[in-house]
Amino acid sequence: MFAGIIKSVIKRRTWDAVYIKKIPLMIIFIGISNVSILKAQDSASVAYQPIAGFSINSGLRYLVVKDEYISMEKYSGSSAFFALDWTKYHETYYFDFNFDFISAAKINNYNVSANVTELDLSLSYLYPISTLNILNRKVQFYLGPMPELFYHYRYENIAMFPSSKTLLISAGIRIDMFYPIDRRWNIESHMQSTIISLNQGELSDPGTGGASSQSEIITLLSGLRYSFSAAVRYLIIKDISIKAGYQYNLVRSTAWDYFISSSDNLTASLTYSF
């Protein structure tokens, strides 16, 4: 739902964002529909706390980029990605550190290709805010601030074509949701968005061989970095769990030339708790 709202806003300017094919809703529906065939339990015994520990994540990313400094055309392509996640608890909150990286992903516009490297670092401080009873299970919500650093680099595979770099240093907000199905199965979801960012850009000039840089403070009206995910986690043994799901990422900026990077991700992860 949230990703759909964001995409409808973007569509007024460009049609290059990837359509979300309701995968998050399908994951949630499948998880909830399985409740009836899982072992019945008292809702009080299904109390769920987000799993703390270290996670290795990977999957397939379909990336769409449009950078009007380089081209008015949309470039797209698929690539594997890699991510690391570390979650730790304190007395009244937990923090989540996430590192997401994709290197030299090849994207195309017909016979013209380009390579994209993207890196994202975020640190979220999340506090419990409320619970909601659904089918005798307690859905738990966490909310908190999120500093983030995002880097994007793109170059064309054509001689004498420019390249561009974008760096966003941002402050934002994140909300997490956890829905316990039983002691082993859980549905997890998150949504996060930057609120204000320092946008630092660097543009190459193939004619002179030099580069120019510029920076600007941007808000939600002129740009943002947004992410939404929905996944199902399964606890294999006490300290090891696996998770699979869907994630949507979006970066948009109108500070200078119009820029958008949008991706659909099928994700899988392995978590070790300690």
C-alpha cells in the first residue's frame, strides 16, 4: 500500500518506476491463511520479540534508473545483490544496522548499456509503540529515527560519455511490524523513509576531462530514499533462522537534473542469534 502511494506520486513526473505486483500483500495473505493449519496455541504463549543477531542477505534485484544528466531514457536490468544486517537489544529499544551493496550492475536501454554501483548504510533505533490483536495473535509495532548514507555511481559503456555520482546523507524514520504465526513462523515487515538529506552530487565532463560537484539540502518535496519490505521468517533451531520475502527500494531527487533509482527485490537471508 505504501509503495503504491509513492509510485503514484512519481508517475506524474515519469513512468520509469517499477510496478509492485502486490507481492507484499501476497506474502502476508499466505502467511495468515496458514494459521488455521498450524498447531493451535494460546495467544499468550506466542509472544514474539524481533530476533537479535547477525544476518547475511542476498537475492535478485531488478533495477530501473533514469538520470536526466546522462540520458532522458530509462535503463533497466537484473543483478544479484548482497546485504548484511545486525540487530541488538537494549533495555527499552533495539537498534538495527544494515549494509546493502550492489556492484557494477549492468542495465540497458535497447543496445546501450551502463553500469551502476549502489551502497546503502542505515542505523535504526526502534522503540515499541503499540500492539494490535489479529486472529488471537499480537502484532507488534516499533518506531524510531534512522540516519542513513546512500551512494550511487553510474557510467555509460560508451566512450566520451559522462558519469554521475550521488551521495545522500539523510535523517529519516522507520517503522517495523512483527506478526507471530506460531513459535517458529513469523511475518515481518518494515517501512522507512528519509525526511531531510544532504544531496552531494558529482558530474563528469567528457569534453574537458574534469568533474564538477554540487550539494544541496533536500526534503520530501525534492527527493527521498524510501524502502518497504514484507517477509516470512522460520526458526530452524534455537539460534538459527531463515527468512524470504520481497523488498522495494526507491531513490528520487529533483535537486538538479531529475534522477530516480527504483528496484524490486526477491530476498533470502540466514540469521544467527547470539
